[in-house]
Amino acid sequence: MIFYFIWNSKMDRVKREVMFKTHDKGGKGVPDIATILRGTFVCHCVRNTLRAKDESHAGFLMARFFLLPTWRRLGWAEWDSAVPYNWETPWFYKEVEKFIKEHGPAAPAPTQWTPKIIHRQIRARDVSEPIGALPSATADHVWKNVASKRLTNQHKDIAWMAIQGGLPVRAFMHARGLNRYKSCPRGCTVDETTYHLFWECAYAQDLLKALSTELGAWKPTTCITADSVMYGLFPGSHALGDLQGCWRLLCCLKDVLLFSRNRLVVVKKETSTLVCRKMITASCMTTQHWMDQTTTATTKPEGVRPGGSTNLLSTFFSSGPERRTERTQMKTGVVNVK
């Protein structure tokens, strides 16, 4: 779902700067190939000229001939007129000086120029993505909740896309010419936004009430607010284990809500709250069982992919040939319906 949202759709694409950031700063940890290649080339030049043990090979002589003026301007090499050098630096070696100046005063010493160190410093300078009107400290906490190791990959993607506002709901698709209507498909008179799908909709409220017993095992239902469902923020002080367990259950709730919504829109079939409740509890229990197994042994329960999502949602209904197209469409949710 996350790759369809970013690279294979007509929807808005997330900025590359956001995708390159780490998960705890609001990104997805996508490798910045261009920066990695630039850093590797610069580290190779530094190693060939300033850290070379053998000064007779061609790589050292060529790099020193073109880069010696650059090292002198940076104070990394002494002035020595006994060796030849060229003031007309080729364009591909000018990239070395440009890359070093991008680091500013924080540029490490020549002995520390390795690709891993440079890439780690570049990612350390990333700023956490803001979330609406939330304070920066609260936004950092929210991104840590989204990147929690207690969530499956699918739950992380749904939570991240819900905050970014990129889930394929009707209001999102209607604004981009992908859907004719923008009202809620369950009969509500308001636009179907991510906030409405997971909180305002009467179906979501009914499902939350049906889960009062499961939620009560972690937190009182009075502590569940819109921020709890969307961001994992709970009022008051609570134990860490209760927070993580309740947040995992709410992520299973959002997964099933999106699944039932896509099933209603695509194949015109309603999913009762009783069935959704069974799916949520089964998904949460299976995820918890897999986590317990991975922390104590290398074995994993059947039907669970390491780091991924359970197969419960895809196998809950019949899996005949006529259901394959249905499940494929429900995963994307991008269809034109009346």
C-alpha cells in the first residue's frame, strides 16, 4: 500500500526529503542513493590523497593533481610547490568541494571521512516532520509511536499515511479527480476524510463501543480520544505497557476500518461490527503471539510474516478465484464508484 501511494498512483507524491528521513522523524527510511554515491566518491578522493599509504599509484597522483588546491583552501594539506597541481579543477572534482562545504563547520577531519560516518551525520541533521498544530516535542513522540516495533509493517504504513493525509478516502480522491463523490459511503452527510473514517463516522464509534471490553484491559474507554486513535496520545499518565498495548489495538482497529470501508465501496458488501470485532481481536492476538515468539525464539506462528502483517484479513473471507480481484482492489481502494 505504501509504495502504491508514493510511486504508482495519480495522487500527490511525498517529497523526497521526507522519504529520506528516518522513521522516528516522520520519514520512511528510503535510501538517498544520490547522496550516498556523492559521499562515497568524496570519501574515495580523501582516502586516495590524504590517507593513502602508497603514493605511487595512478589514483593518488591523479586525485592529488586536481584536488591539491581544494585541500589547501580547506586547510587539509600544506603548500608544497615541489609537486604538480592544476588550478582548473574538472567539474566532477568540483563536486568534492561542494559536498564538503555543505557540511559547514561540522565537517569531520579527513581521518573520519568514511561513507558510514558521513551518511550518519547527514541523517542526524534531519528535522522531525511537523504534525499540524502539535508542538514539536509532541510530534516527535507521535512519530515514535508510528515507528513502534510493536506494530506490523502494514499498521505502520496505515498510521503514517493517516497522519500524512494520504489514505485513499473519498475526499482525498475527489480533490484529485479520482472519484465523483466525496461524502462518506456509509450514509453520513459529511466528507469522508481520514479523521472522519477513523473517528467521526458512526460506524467507527459503534466499533469502538463494541471493543470496550478489549480496550478496557489496557485503558478506560473514557481515555480514548481522537488523538488516541490518530496519534497514539492518551490523556493522563499511564504505564508504558498499557500505552503500547492500547496503541497496537487501535492500529488493528484502523486496519479493519479501512478494510471494511474498501469492501463496502468496491464490492458493495457491508461488514458487521461483530465480524470486525472478531477480526481486530484475532489480528491483535496473533501479532502479540508473534512478538512473544520472536523475542524468545526464532520460530514464528503460521500465517505471520516477520515484520509484516498477519494473513487474517485476507483469509477471513472465502479465498476463491472470484475473491482475488476483490482483495486486490480493496488493498488499493482507488476505484471510481457511483
